[in-house]
Amino acid sequence: MTGEAAFIAALRELTSHPAARGLADDCAVLDIGGETLVLTHDMMVEGVHWLRGQDPADIAWKLVAVNLSDLAAKGAEPIGVLLGYSLGADDLRFLDGLRDALEAFAVPLLGGDTVGGGAVQVHGLTALGRATCLPVPSRAGARAGDRVWLTGAVGAAMLGFDAVRRGVDDPANRQAFCRPVPLLAEGRALAPLVSAMMDVSDGLLLDASRLATASGVTLTLERGAIPLAQGVEQAGRADEALRWGDDYQLLFTLPPGTQPPVPAREIGEILGPGTAPLLLDCAPPDTAQSLGYLHRSSP
């Protein structure tokens, strides 16, 4: 067994509880005592999710933001977070960023755990939310005829990563990579209307393919309709921006004729089941490169 997809496929044999949604969604959805809870957990690894030497305050912010983005894709209201922290050289600076994020998104820290001694830092965060509408949106649910929408441009984080790595002064794109903002209000507004919804974290093409697979449909995207961050086309990186990820926009489907209550761009439509889950300009994307970011097993 190698890689993320194979491991998750094996994990599905262990997930019989309906709250897990077959591990085919962004979050678990758990009904307890008349309340519906939405739970998610994401991890970040030094050298994979952030660059060595990057400001620990930005790392803390992003750890909170990416987990809350999963809640946003469910239209959930955050209740609190649990932190798993690997001690490092500048823990106080991490706390500065954590404080900033908790205050910015009005979410309390409820507890967690700390460890030390590892050569590489690994942090995890569990976010707990409360459903604001039922049924809670999922990746499944898109139907033939639905239109595909995206809340904003992709590619800014890709350019921001390069700016951080090269030490270039590019404030807007650096912000997109270092301090993304989860679209919590937008997710709550969309949740009662969408047929399917998820956030774009691993690349638009890969995540669109995941939504199509979960829904049992073919999703077709129009390349020219996909909004790109300023500077992407000028850099000749439009195709890469569709695969790079870290955008945290909301990708969702609506029945034909339904207009979203938040700023968004229509970028495609849903077809019936076909030979491929994803089409780009009416053809399957080039498989010579990955559709997005997938983790691989360590050697």
C-alpha cells in the first residue's frame, strides 16, 4: 500500500458509523441529543505544508483556518477547536498567531495535547461545529443539470508560496498562502440551497473530481470560466493553478436557475454518469500530471 488514496480506501473498511459518511466527505456529521455536530481534523507537517523558517504565527493561523474551511463547506457554525502541538524553537510566536486566529474567527480553544522531541514539527487541529441547516451539505448530491459554481479565484496561494520561498514582496498573494480566510458566512448562506459543496484545498481539478465521484456523476468545467488570481496568467501558470490547491474557495452545485446568495462564478455543469468523473473543456484532463495534491508514503 502506498499513498494517501490507498490508505483512505483501506480505512473505509473500519468506518461503519454513518457519521463518518464513508470517509468520502470533508467532515463527520454526528447527531447527538437533538443537535447535529460537524467535526473535522487536519494536520500540517513542516516542509510539506509550510516552509522551514516560516513565521510560526502564520503556521498557527493557517492550521485554524484550514480546519474551519471544512466547517464552512458544511455551513456549520464553529463551536471550538482542540490543538495537537509539536513543540519547537519559537512556541511563543506560534501562540501569537493562534491567538490572532481564534479572535478573528470567534472560536474558543477547548484543549488538546503537546508533544516534543521530533526532528520535524507536526501539528494537528480538530474543529467542532454545529449544523445550521439540515440536511448538512456533502460532496454527494449533485445531479445532472445542476450548475457548478466557485466562490473566487484560484492560484493566489501558489504565487504566495513562491513569494515566501523566494523572499519576494507580494503582500496579497503571501497573505493567501500564509493566512487564508475560511468562508464561514458564505458557507452558511449557501448550505440551504446547494445540492453538493466542498472546499478547494487540494486543487480545483482534484476536488471537482472528488465531488463528481461522491455524487456518481460527471462534472464538466469550462476552463475560460474559472477565475484566476491576478498574475497567474501573466506567469504562464494557469493550468498549474487548477491543480496546485490551498485556495480554500467553496466549490458547489446548484439546481439550474438558482442564483447563489454570495459572490460566485458559474464554471461548469453536472452531466449524467459517464466514462470519466471530470471533463475540462469537454475532454478528460491530461493524466500525465496529477489533478492535485496527494500525500505519499514516506520511504
